[in-house]
Amino acid sequence: MAGDNGNGTWMRERLEVLKALALFEQALAGMGEDVASLRGGLGQVLGEYKQWRAEYQGFRMDYATRCAQLDSTRLKMASVVERVEAVERLMPVVKAMMWVGAILEASIIALVWALITGQAEMSFR
């Protein structure tokens, strides 16, 4: 009987260990599913990161292109400003020439009018 009692205890302990191992295996299987899920989530995050990085690189290249265009535009604007300043310096001369032209035009119109109305005559010899 003493042997049976020891054998029975051993069997109970064995069953308890087997139950604990089964629970442990279930926990490991659950952890495996969790790890697989985590791995899938990390893969998705990595994919999104790569997409965002590619977009960022595109934005950086766009920014560099825009900066180059801006520098080119600044140079063109400086050239235009120089031209406008040169024209502004010539404006007094242009205005004077416009007055001279207007006076000459008025005198030619007056001459034609005088010829039409007979107040002036042209003779060729």
C-alpha cells in the first residue's frame, strides 16, 4: 500500500505537471498569435514609414527645385528692376521729346489747315 500511495501521488503530480504544460503550450500558442499579429502590424508600420519617407524625399526634391526657381526668379527680377530704373532715368528726356513732338504735330496740322482754308499758299519754282 505504501507503494500504491507513492505511485498515486506520483500520478497526481504527473497529471498536474501535464496540465501545467498544456496551459503553458496554450499560452505559448496565444503568444505566437500575438507575435504574428505584432509582426504584421510592424510590417504595416514599416510600409507606411517607407511611403512617408518616399513622399518626404519627393518634397525635399520639390523644395530644392523651388529654391532654384526662386533664385532664378530673383535674378530675373533684379534685371527687370535695373531696366525699369534705367527707363525712369530717361523719362524726363522722353517727356521733353513728347512736348517737342506735340508742338511739331500742332504746327503741321496748322499748316495743313491753312492750306485747306486758303490762308497759306505753297509755290514751287
